[in-house]
Amino acid sequence: MKTQYENKWFLTISCLLTISILFCNCGNVGNGIIGKWKPIKLIMNGKQQPVNDPNEIMEFFSDKTVMMPKVGLRKWTKLNDGRIKIDYPEIGTAMFGSLQGGILTITFAMGGEKAVITLKKKN
């Protein structure tokens, strides 16, 4: 028979594990990615570039597709580490994104240049 002290200890550990699991999933992309995103910053090879058209919207759908301006429909997947991967065979690589605090950051390399696009969810 467990003592009252052992029961409290077990309950405390259980609560802490549950909270940890919930918070670990907060940084993951999950369903938070679904919706329309507008570009707010573009960096090419370490230098900030003007965003050509802030109205060019990238839209993620629940069927794991994303509509990209001037590119069309692509597939995206959620990786085990919480990032997303966007298939982009035309550039010979994939784009990788992470979501943090309502900001989506996507990185990729194209033609020897490294690019980082920062997007904000459109209301």
C-alpha cells in the first residue's frame, strides 16, 4: 500500500510530464501553419533585400499542399523536429521552415545563394 507521500510524489511527477509534453509541442508547426502568409523580410547571402511584392501570399492548406506565388502548388510535410519541408524539385533542393511566435521563417539555397524569407500570418 502506497503512503500519502508516495501518492503526492506520483501526482506531481505526472503533472510535470504532462506539462512538459504540452510545451514541447508549442514550437512545432502543426496546424498553426494553415492559412495565408505574407512576406515581411528577405535575406539573400546575408544581405537584406527589398520584398518585391508584400501582397504575394503563400498559403498553406490542411491537405499538406502550399500555394506559392509565381511557383504554384507544392507539397509540404511536418518533420519530426517540428520544422516543415516544402518540396521544390525545380531548384534541386527543398525549403525548410520553422514557426515561432506567429512568424514563419523559410530557408533554402538556389543557384548557390542562400535565402531566408520571413513571413507573418495574414489576418
